[in-house]
Amino acid sequence: MVKVNKGMRVKIAAIILLALGIFTPFDTAEAGVSVRVNRGSQTMNVYVNGLLYYSWAISSGRRGYTTPSGSYRPIRLERMWYSRKYHMSPMPYSIFFRGGFAIHGTRQTRYLGRRASHGCIRLHPSNARKLYSLVRKYGRAGTRITIH
């Protein structure tokens, strides 16, 4: 027999209500899209309304090209962008979060899980498309990007 405390009962009830579509936690601190990037493990976790939706391998800044840490809101979204600084490299599904730094898709998928970029956060193109769609759906104000 498993002993369930009051906190666990509340979480279980919330999960059931969410599954039934009766409750949506839009008024909670976790409302919207939360993108959490871990540069150490080269991973990204994406939460929607506090629930983990995706966990992906990324590539962040390699030696000499730091990916900035901090908490950000998206500045702008570009379905397709070409880096003027780095030989017009394609950056599909770009979500700019600080100056020229963005989360975007890459063709160099063999480097995912390792530091390889000039500071941007690279994703597999299909994952970048999913994230881009979520950010468009919930809006820039409803999205938080945290990098540590």
C-alpha cells in the first residue's frame, strides 16, 4: 500500500482535472511556455502550463563563443533567418531572446548534445519547428526562456 500525503493528492487531482479538460492552470506561475536550457548537459526541457512536453539535445556556444545565461522573453520570431555575421548560415525557426542570440534549427544535427555553436542554441529542425509553434501559440509574453 502506498501512503499518499495531502500534497500528492492535490497534484493527482490537478493531473486528472487537466486530463479531463476541466482545469487549465493559466493563472499559475507556470502558465504558458517555459524553456529551460542546461548548458552543462546540453539539453533543453520545454514545459507547457507546468507540464513537461519535450526534452531535447541542443548545441550551445563552443569554446570562445559563450551562450548567455539568464532569464529571457523572446524578442522576435523569424520563420527563416540567415546569419549576416556567420556566412549567411540558415537559422530556421529562430526565436531571438537577446540581441543576435537565438534558439533555432540546424542542419548540423551530428553535433547536438555537444557545444558547437557561435553562441546560439541549436536544435534539430523538427524540434525547432515544434518550439517555434508553441511560442507563436502562447505568445512572447507567455514564454520564458531560462538558460543556466
